[in-house]
Amino acid sequence: MKKRHARSGTRITSSPNVTSDGKARFDTGKPTLTQQGIDVDAFIYKNHALIEKLRKGTQ
């Protein structure tokens, strides 16, 4: 006899906003760095060590 596994089905918790560039974004209510007038490339350059430290902490 085959064992039957209960299937919960597909869960959709929220529907992200998919923009024309194909990236799904969740509206957090906070302005992005670009909207705040911050140069993203300069921000990453200045905070590279912190960004790498935070990335390694999640692995």
C-alpha cells in the first residue's frame, strides 16, 4: 500500500508589486535610497565592509 501525504496546497501570503523590469517589490512604506536622493553606488562603496559583514552573518 502507498502512503498518502497530506498536501496543504499552495500558500500565497501576499501579492508583491511586479514592476516592468521584472523585479517583485513589497511596499514597505519606506522610501528607497534613490527616492531619498542617495547615490546607491557611492552608498555601497562607503558601506562595503558593513554590507559584507551583514551578508556573512545570514549564511
